[in-house]
Amino acid sequence: MNITKFNIVFLIMVGISNSTMAQGLLLANTNKVMTLTFEKAKQMMREHHLLLLQKKLDIEKAEAQLKQSRLYENPTIETMYNINNPVTHRYFDSGYEGEIDIQISQPIAIGGQHSQQVKSAHNQLESTKYEFIDTERECIAQLYAKLIELYYTQKKQVIYSQELHAIQQVINAYQEENTKGNISHLELQRIKSMYLQLQKEAYDFLQQEQTLERDIKLMIGITDDDDKIRPTLNEDNITEQHIQNIHINELLSLAKSRPDLVAQGYDVKASEHEVKYQKAIALPIIALQGEYDKNGSIGHNTYLVGLSVTVPIFNHNQGNIKKAKSALQQAVISKQMKNQQIEADVTTYYNLLCTQTQQVQELKQLHNTPMKQQIDQVKEQYLKRNISLLEFIDLYTSFKDTYLAEQDIKNQLIQTVNELNTTVGTDIIKIK
């Protein structure tokens, strides 16, 4: 009986230490594995993400609008013929004795009626460009968040594959011993029940992994469903950096250059020019006119020049001016709200990162002994008959839960780094 228990423990140790075999189990039933760095994923997303491609068209639309605003009004040409010449009695007489009246009119912009419209369109174009940069920033943040989550989900899958492999060997050995009558059927059922529970937990992680892979493929433009994505992450480079070297005031200063905040600044400028444009529209509309009248009432081949001016008596464009002023106030308030939100978010994520960094450092101090070494110590206790086999399995499960908790803490820390980078608008701590 003791020899049998020793063999079972030895099988467990083999299953635990064989990570290569565990990773092979993890990647079973897949055709290809794509090792994906964060930088490569970001580049693929820029080339294939449909939302970014759509936003680029917004820039083209704004450029076209600016081009259109720079164009001047077309001249208007009017031609009049006499229907019946009372002298020659000819219809539509265009001869020497017939009358033709040609008029041309060219509107002239004054008081910023043209320039303010151009300036407003120019600021709208700049705003659209920064909105695209901001959309790209948010998409990268979403992509990074999913890659980080996938990375730690796959690490959790590895530990489940190791444990399932080891316990399967235990079950195989116990079934043989149960047949010989050395192991009770109840103890065998206990281990099988544990195995089924672990299978369920592993399947939940597998479903989560597949969902994350699907989302990532959509974002980076991969159409092959058989590809398995394996992100790489230098987590030690991130978790070992000292947040104390980063000052909150520096972060708040950097956040003022965030593209969405810059875009709203251009929105304010565009609204200011829109107010000026609407005020310019309230001015008289002037048009330069010219006329040629053949055989008119004052003589043969008469040339005239003149000026037409609208008289703003009833319509001073009051409604559009008020509307533009309200839109300007809204743009200013929106920028203030955005600035306040950014400051609050930066402060929140900075404090959270400080707390989580401390948790990771404490975790390293508490669990500085490798997991295999801890299990070896439990094995020694078992061989000394200080604990039973079920106690050994319970302790192993506890080690597994501790390992998963460690991965969750690291995951949360790097997710917070990603959020802080996104909120500030630049990579304070680079994820790679």
C-alpha cells in the first residue's frame, strides 16, 4: 500500500513538472498557432480594422468640405429675347433690329462671409483628424485589453492541463489498485469527482479563450478560424517597474495633449468662426452686375454696370446667430467636462496602479518559493505519513488556486497599466 502511494505521488510530480506536455494538451485540436506580439497586433489592426477604415473616410469628407468652402459663388447670367419684334413682326428676332438683353451678376463676399466659412471648415478638418487618432487610441486599448486577458487565460489553461493530466494518471493507477482491492471505491469516486470539476473549470476557461480569440481576429483582420492566437507579454518588465518614479502632475500635464481633448479644442474654434460667419451673413449681400442691351429703349448696343445690395430690414439672421452662439457654449462646456473627466480618470488609475503594484510586490515576497518546490515539500510530508493522500490533493488544489489568484492580480495590474496609458494618451509604461 505504501509503495502504491509512493508511485501515485511520483506520477503526480511527473505530471506537474512536465509543462511541455501540458502545453501540448492545451494546443490540442488546433492546426496553426500564431505567436502575436502587441506591436504586430497593433499594426495589423491599423491595416484591417473596419472602424478605422470608416473613420479615414470622415477625414476625406472633411477635406472635401474644406475644398468646397474655399470656392466662390458662381456668376449668374440671364438672357432676354423679344418674343415678337413690333417693327419687323418677327418672332425671336436676333438680327440687327431685334432686341437681346444679357445680364451678368457676381456675388461679392464682405465682412468674413467667405473667410469665416473657410476657417470653420479648416478647424472641422483638424478636429476630424484628431478624432481619428482618438478612435485609433481607443481601439488599441481595447485590443491590448483582450490580448492581456487572453494571455492570462492561456496561462490558467496550462495549470489546468497539468493538473488534469496528473490526476488522470492517479485515476488510472487507482482503478488498477481498486480492482486489486487495495483502494476503496469511495476514494476512487472522490478523485473522479475532483477530475470532473476541474474539467468543467477548464472548459469555462476554454470558452473564454475562444471568445477572446474571435474578438481579436475581428479587430486585426484574421479570417482563418483554425488559427490559434498566442500573445506574448513581457510581464516582468511591467510588474517590476516602480510607479513611484511617475508623478501624478506629470500625468495630468501629458493628458492635456490627448487627441480627443485637442479635437474638442478645434470644435470650439470652429464654433467661434461659425458665430462670426452667421454675423457676416447678417450684413448686406452685395452683387456686382453688368448688362448689355441690344436695341433697348435708350438706344442701340447699351452697356450698363451696377450693384445690387440686399437691405437687411426684417431679417438680420438673428435666429442663426443665436443658434451658433449656443453651439459655441456647448462646445466650451463639452471641453470642460472632458477635461474634468480626464483628470478624474488619470487620478483614479494612478492610485489603483500604486495599490496593485504594492500587491504584486507583496505577493512576490509571500510566494517567493517556486510552486514545484512547495509541492515537493508536501510530498515529503506525505512520505513521512504526516498527511494523507486526500490531504495532499487538497493542498495541491490550494496551490492551484493560489497560482490562479496570482495570475488574476498580475492581469489586473497590467490591465490598469493599459487603462492609464490610454487615459493619459501616451505609453507611460510600455506594454510589449
